[in-house]
Amino acid sequence: MTEPATSFYDAVGGEETFSTFVHRFYQQVREDDLIGPMYPHDDWEGAEQRLKWFLAQYWGGPQTFSENRGHPRLRMRHHHFSIGQAERDRWLELMSNAINTISEDQLDDAHRAALWNHMERVADMLINKDQ
């Protein structure tokens, strides 16, 4: 009998892994002069939770994002922010720092590469201003 396939979410440690790197990302964002001002300073915990929900759902975890927020509609949710190459690059820099705090035992090279590829695609997709 064949074992059911393990989701990416489960393979990398599930809730613990996603909570850890999303939290570490937001620790940096709070202090960042370029992208920090784009975030809701009166709701840091909510913003962190929503990103964790989104990423967990995308990678095969709980459907909490859709249950609470509906369809992700990332471009629509971010259109009112002025996002150019500099903002994209900073977001990726902070995300890279956060992801790199996850041990290789939890996030092996193949999973790390897949996660990073997704982050780059999303960051590119959200650019909405010319340089």
C-alpha cells in the first residue's frame, strides 16, 4: 500500500517552521525604513498571522487564510502601496534573512529552493511602479 504524499508544509515542519520564519521576517520589517511604513503598525500581530496563514495554505497546510480572508488576491490587496524594484529587493532581503534562520534539518536545500523561488515570483508580481 502506498503512503499518502506529504505536503511541503508538513515536510518542512508545518506550523512551527512557518511561524518561526514569518515571525523573524516581521521582527526585521518593524525596524525597516523602506518597507516598514507599508505595514499596519497598529496590527503587527495580525499582519504576521495573515502572512503565515497565506504561506501555510499555499504550501499545503491549513486553509485558514481562505476561511478568514477569502481568495488571496495578492495584487489587489497590495495595489495601494507603491512597490518598485527597491521595495521588492528589500522585502526579499528580509525574507531571505528570516528563511536562512531555519536549520537545514527542517528546511533542506530542495525545499529551501522551492520556497525561495515562490518568494521571488510573488515579489516580482507585486511590483506596480516604474523606476
